[in-house]
Amino acid sequence: MDIKRRQFLKVAGLSTIAGLGAPAAFNLLLKGGPDTVSYASSGGEAEASHEAAPTGVRLGMVIDQRVFDANKGLAQKCTTACHTVHNVPNFGNKKDEIKWIFEVPFEKAFTGKSQYHKNKNLEDSSFLVLCNHCDNPPCVRACPTKATFKRKDGIVAMDYHRCIGCRFCMAACPYGMRSFNWRDPRPFIDQKTHNKEFPTRMRGVVEKCNFCVDRLARGQQPACVEACGNTGAMTFGDLNDSHSEIVKLLDNNFTIQRKPSLGTNPSVFYIV
Amino acid sequence: MYDGKYIIPGLIVFVALMTFPIWKNMGNAGIVPKPEKPVGVTKCVESAQYMRTSHMKLLDDWRDETLRDGDRTPVEVDGVKYEKSLMNGCLKCHTDKKKFCDECHVYASVKPYCWDCHYVPKETF
């Protein structure tokens, strides 16, 4: 090799510049601009956009408040059905309470709505609230262990094995739909009615509504929807399927979502 | 050595006592765990050897497949379908946790936390 020190340094310098610069240049040219900053990804598609996904399955729910107002006690029935099926403990005090689906007054469910001269109907009506299974779920982004994640069908599910109980997701959820197991839930589950097919949780994990993934897999409706029977109070289905019952309801009725301005894109809709 | 007549027998006694567990169990493998197999079933989802060494990996895989990928297609072996589930799959055949799971887990001194959440058949909690 007949190469001078000076030549070698020239070649080495040029190749370094080319090696470092080429990929960056390619990225800029091919993608037409620098990438948007991607935060620690724990949801994949979940955080891709703030718009509803136009394709694929996105499961959602429509709650018809008119039916719940007409049938007092129906909401309670839904709560009981859900909490029985999922072995949700009853600690008997507000502080430790675990809730998957429960009733709240209008102003607590829809905090953004003006309360001056409230509609008479709303005064004594209570709204069923549950996990909204957001299209852009903040809890998923907050979870450091990917214990909570968004499935392809839009369900925001939890893997309790991975939950470390840090409660970041509880802080991140703008709807307060997550509960923490401060105590061992086992002794507080009704032994007569508990569901042997579904596990309980342990102390130190967060839990919430799972849209009944296990029941859906068996071809059943979610427990709360089933509890409503054929009253039409709750409708469950694919929001992206133009022939589904739920889409017809959304087409023909004015619906509201909880805190839509936050951009989480809830999948639970209310007909008031 | 001063006081050798005390020190040397003392050392011998000390070593004999310290090594007592070794020569007491010499040539004896101890109580080997004998997990009770379910009656009337001859095949599991995998070979006995695989299950012995890797059942925990299989359970983890099942968990991720069912929960994350939503793939709950049952595992089929010789025309028999098994649900990919601990409570609704494995424990349907292996009905006695004490005589099956605990047998080895106690022997190996492992404490899996399955039962903090999952039910044991016929359990009263």
C-alpha cells in the first residue's frame, strides 16, 4: 500500500462525513421532513393520530340515557352484573372502593358543559360511566411497563401480571375510571356469586373495565349490555362498520362524549 | 502445639458435626416429588419433558397471545381442544393443585404468584 498519511486522513474524513450524513439526508428527502418526536412508545398505533381510525375494528358503546331515565334501577343492575362477572371486591368504604362501571350525576360525567339553568331532566338523572377505551389513550402512554395497552380492536386492556402499581395511569386518565387495589381484594369478593372462570386481582395493581374481552371472545355481549336486555339502553359494536347497529344509532342521534376537547377520542357515546 | 490433646479432638468433633448433613444423606437422593397425573388423560398439550422444564414459558406465551394478540384459538391435541388458560385450561385436567403443582414447587422452593389472582379448583378462599 503506497498511501501517504495526508491522503489517508482525507479519505477517512470524507467517508465519515458521508456515513453520518447520508442516512439523515435520505430520511429528510424521502419522508419530506424531519420525523415528529416519538415519545416512549407504549401504544403503537394508539398514539399515532388524534383522529378515529378509519379502517379496522374499533369497538365502542352507545349509552341511551333516555332509557336509563325511564327505567330507574337499570343502571344499578348493570353495575351489579359487571362487578359480579369480574369479581370486583366490595370493601364497604369509599376510600378503597374499586369500580369498573358506576353512576355519577351529569355535571361529574360531563364537566365541560355549562351548568347554568340545567335541564330539568338532568337534575335527577345519573349517568353510567366506564372506561372510555379511548382511541388515543393517555393511560397507555403513561404506563412504564406496558401493562396497559391498546388492542387492535380498540379495547384498552390490562395485563395485571405486568402492573407494578405505580398508578401513573390513574393520574393520566382524565376520566378517573381506574381503581387501585390498596388491600388484598380476595376476602372482599362475595363467595356466593363470584365467577370461577375469571381471576381476581391482587393487592397493588390497578384495574378497570376491559369491555369484557373474555366474553367477546366467547361470542357474548359485555355483561352490562347483557344486563340491559332488549331495552336498548346500551349498544355495543364496531364503530367502523357502517352496517352495525351502533353506527345507525350514531347516525340518527345526537350523541356526546366525555371531555372530547382533550383529544383522547372516547369510544363511549351518550344519547342525552 | 500447646493443648493439642484438646484442640485436635475438638476440631474433629466440629468437622464431624458440620458435615453431618452430607454423610447422613450420602447416596440418598431425598424425597423425589411425585406430581399426581390426572386420571383418564394420557396426553398434555406438549410432551411431558417439555412441560416439566418449560410450562412457565408456555403459560407466559399463552397469556400474551390471548390478552395482547386476542388469539384465543384452543390448542388441539389428538382432536381434543384445550383452552389457552390456566384456570379454564390446565386446571380442568389437573384438578388438584396440592398434589400436582405444589408437589414440585415446594420441592424446588419456588413460589409462583399464580394463585394470588387465579382460582384453584374447588377453592374456598
